[in-house]
Amino acid sequence: MVTIPSNSTGQKLRVGIIGCGEVSQVIHIPTLNNLSDWYRTTFLCDVSQQALAHCASKVLSSTPPKTTAIAEEICASPEVDVVLIANADAYHVPHALLALKHHKYCLLEKPAALCFRDIDLLIAAEKKSQGKILVGTMRRYASALEDAIKEIGGMGQIKYARVRDIIGPNAHFIGQSGTFPKRFDDCSEQDTQDRLARETDMLEQALREEFGVPVTQESKNMLRLLGGLGTHDLSAMREVLGMPDSVAGAVLTSPGIFSVLFKYNDFPVTYESGVIGIPEFDAHIEVYSTDKIVRVQYDTPYIQGLPITMTVKEKVGDAFEERNVRKTYTDPYTIEMLVLHDCVVNKTSPKTSVEDAKNDIEIFKMILQADSSRYQS
């Protein structure tokens, strides 16, 4: 059984959060509140004053957090040990660069970047900084995934694997999470236009300049989807199976469900993903050998405490055995924050580093190139 250990280091890290939207309201602030022996939220940043006020009221602390609309003010503050970046994708790289400039450790929500130009900027900046980046692909910190990797390591030759992430609208699960998130519309037109311009530059750099894929609204939407929902799946797939050799084929139908066939050295891997209207969360990785099947089943992260389980099916002697393993109710976001604390205190690098995240962009490129004819104008 996995339980949250006591903070034997005695070091309580001060956190500055950049981005006071849905994920911070539903996940990060409640998690940090629960880890009050490990962290204290001291600073919040957002371009929405209403979001700042709302999130400040959610922070449980004897001293209310400071607030600002200027990201560098958080990154430079002596009252911040760790920067948590959870704002729009277009600002992930520039704000992570600010954190590294000021030698801060940083939890950078996924995607770290969507193009090679930007991820290379982060890698170069990290080499010059005393800080490090932990990319928030939190499913990789699930205890069940680590157990599954051990089980798969004891298997015979892998014959097939399936990665699936077909889910209902996030709003359905968020609405039942008990966190009561709110959306605000007091951002200035200048802020909105700046975000859109940065997003366009990032997407066009990836698609046209680096992937050689036509830039259409559909190809941009697919890259956004791969960077958002897909990063969780593909990053975990890499940890379990390694990098694929190539993409044998892809049908990138979006909106709806799309499918990709990866080619590994001696076996195929199917990847199915998309968002549907049914309120179901079907996210899993399943690996087959001749004598054993290992499956990791994920549930929505928006409701804390739902277990992530491992199922093992195998032939033992003449019998068929099935084991369902629920190791812990501790959610991956909590484990991720404990890993970050350890990285900061011991000055180590996380497994979900920016160099590791570069492999996700390589897979995005493979996938989009495989069905690029879809985007011909």
C-alpha cells in the first residue's frame, strides 16, 4: 500500500502559480492545500483579476497569497521556491524560460512545447540554470503504471499493445468534482490577441516549418489535441514500450475518434483517442504477450481519490488467473508534487524532463505526417 509519507526534510516549499484557470482551480490549488506540510502557495499570477481573486480565496493559508498579472514578478520573487505553470499553452515556454532565468524549479503543465524550436529553447536554458523543469505528464507517476512496467518486464516477447483514451466531455467530470470552478471574461482584448498570435506562431512553426504538414484549421486542431489529451497517452506509452519505429498508418478524424497504428520492432501498437458525448472515461494501456496480458486503467483525474488499477491476466499451469491490483488511492497529481519536492530538495532531475518531452513532439510529427494528405487544401 502507498501512503503519503511525512515530510522528514522539514522543508516547506513556497509555490507561485502562473495561470488561475480550470486546472489550477480543480487540481493544483486543492492538491497544494492537502500537502500543506510540504508546500505553501505564496503567489498567484493571471491576466484576469477576477480569476486571481477567486483563486486567492481558495488557497488555505494564514497569509493570503500575493497576486500579480506579471509572470516575471512571480519568477523573480524571493518568496517563491517553485513555479507552477498552468496557463495557456502559448505561454508555457516563455514563462518556463523566465523561471529558469531566475534559477527556479518549475512544474510545467503539458504540453511543454508543440514545436522543436521551443523545446530546444527550454533544453538550452535549463543547462544554464540552477533550476529544473518537471513536465506535468502526471499519469506517469501513477503507482499502477510503475507496477505494470515491472510486470511487463517479466513477460515473454510482446505481441501487441493498445493505448486508448476515449473520454466524455471534461465539463461533466469537473462539474461533479466538488471544486466549483469558475470561468471569467475580464481579460483585455490586447491579452487575447497576444495569446492568439503566439498560438498561431507556435502551431505554424510546428506544422509548416518542422513537420511539413499543411496548415489548416483541422491540422491545427489535431496538433492541439495531441498536445493536450495525447501527451498523457503517448508519454506513458513511451515509458512502457519505448519510442515507436514509425507510424504505419493513421486516420486523423477530428472531431470524433481518431486512430493511429504504430510500428515497433516486432509488434504493432494501436492508439485510439478522442472526445465523445457519453460521460465515460476510458483511458488505458494494455500489453499482450503469448502468456500474459497487463492493463493499466485510468479514471478521470478531476475527481480525486479514484483508483488507478492494474489488471494481470495469465496462464498459470493449466489455469487462467486474473488479478486486479489497486495499490493506492493516492492520485498521480499528489505523487507528482511529492516527486517535485524531492527534486527541489535534493537537486535532482525528474523523469518527465524537457529532454524527455521532446520525444512527444517527434511522435506528433510522425502521426500528422502519416495522414497529412487529409489537410491538403
